[in-house]
Amino acid sequence: MSYKIAVTSDDGEYVNQHFGKTTHFLIFDVDDDGEYEYLGTVKNNPTCCVNRENKSAEAVALISDVDVLITKNVGIKPTQILIENNIKPYISSAPIEIALNEVITMQKE
């Protein structure tokens, strides 16, 4: 069963963006063999610190078809929204390739 992973990165090499501050999500598709393919980018309006209203649900809606979010950091309320939408948050600041392989290994277990 294949699944999708979203990654917060501004350089395409490292997981280096906070969920609420990311300007876009990199989307990867993982096949049954654990091989992954970059599908493209989803543009996001950063939701953190723009005003007192939490707009995390809007960002989650943009990636509603993914199963896992790899991000440098995510707050408590956004984490709740992710989980309510069946998206598993995974915290990392590793190179994207390493973080993807860690998640793929965890998903196999």
C-alpha cells in the first residue's frame, strides 16, 4: 500500500522549516517496496504568528492527502489538528533523504 509524506523544507535538502512558518510542503509518494518519488510542491501561507487566530487547519487541509508530515517542529494545537486528520507528525532536522528513510522504516514496523 503506497502512502504520501509531506516535508517542510526551504532548500530541498534538509528538514529545516517549522510547520507554522513553512512557505511550502514537498510531497513524496512511497511505494510498497519503500522506494519514494518526489511528486511536487504545495504552496502554503505561513500560519504561525500572523495573528491570534490559529490557522493551522488551513495548512493541514493543503496536505490532507498525506499520511505523514516530516517537520522541524510543530506546536501542540497543530499537532492535534494533524492527528485528527490522520496525519502522523514526525520531528526531524536531518537531510530529507535520511528523514524519509527513517519514516519509511517506521511505517514498515
